[in-house]
Amino acid sequence: MPWARLAPHPLLMLWLDSPDWPGDCPARHADGGEALVIGCGLGDDAEELARRGYAVTAFDISPTAIARCRERFPQSPVHYRVADVPRLPGEWQGRFGLAVEINTIQSLPRADRPAATAAIAGTFAPGGLLFVRCLAGSEDAPDGVQRPWPVSRSELAGFTAASLTQVDLIDEAPVAAASPFQRVIYQRSRAPTRQFGAPKTRRRKCFSRSIGFRGSR
């Protein structure tokens, strides 16, 4: 699998180690909280979350990838299973305090992305956080012959349409990123609140000396 990094994604590691988590996030301290890894590939991101104390469920559409996860980590506490993003199990609804989506949406045809974002958004418990990393593209960018295909801001807006709030955004790596990307954090509110105007979102540059990019994943 030439796309496999065989290590946790550096952007995920940087964020997990960062103090910049929302103050009302129950997943900030991994004391038994449940986490979901979407499109887990060969399992490195899932294993990192488990190492940090999360109770992790990780899925991929590929039975081969899930079999390799189990072979690579035979003693793992992670619950690996085969599943498809637009058709997630009903028992995952409203369950997770943290979810990680790295390069899965960008692999889906545009027509499938609204259903995928809605399905992912439905898995969060109140206060839950979603980490998204994907290639960035303009609204009118043509699709290439092969996946992955960049994701536009309007496509990511499917998460906010599903009642998540965007709380952080990184979309610039000055030198070492192979392709334009965006890393976005969303949160499910703990309770319905009256909002005055649009919520504020932090927007920051992501410096390559701290992250060490290699390739598009």
C-alpha cells in the first residue's frame, strides 16, 4: 500500500499535543473517552489514540486494510471493523467524544460527500470534537482522473450544516507541504445555545519545521 505512512499523521500528533483544545471538550483528557477513526488505513492513527488512553473504534471500507491492522497490532485494544462512511452502524449515533478523519473525504466522489459528512457528524456526543485533514481545492477546481480529489470549503460546510461548529482552521504550510491542504477542528455543542452572529474561528499558519510533512498524507 504505497499511500501508507506507517506512523501517526504528524498533523494529528501536533494537535493532540497542543494546548489549543476547546475548554469545554470532554475528550481533552482521555480517561475512558471513546474515539472513532474514520478510514483508518493500516491503523497507526488509531493505535496512537489508544496509546493515549482512548477507547478506540476504527473502521475502513477495505477488508484487506482491516486484516492488516489486526496482523500489525495483534494485541491491540482497538476495535477494528469494516464499514462504509455513508452507511455507518446505528449504534455509533451520538456516541463518540473524538473522531479523526484524515484523507477519507478527499477519496470520495463529490456526489457522495454530503452523505458522508452528515453520517460522520451524527456520531458525536455533546461536546465531541472532529479532526479533519484533507487536500484543499477551490469551488470550481476540476476533478483529476485519479483520486484523491481536493475538498472545497463548501463541501466541508456540510459539517456545520449538521450542527457542528468550526473552532479551528489551519490551511497554510509555507514550504514543505506537497499539496495545498486544510486541517479543521469541529465541535458538537453541549446544549442548544442562542447565538449572536457567526461563531469565531481561529485561523493559523502551520509551520513545516514543527510538522515534517512527507507526501500528501
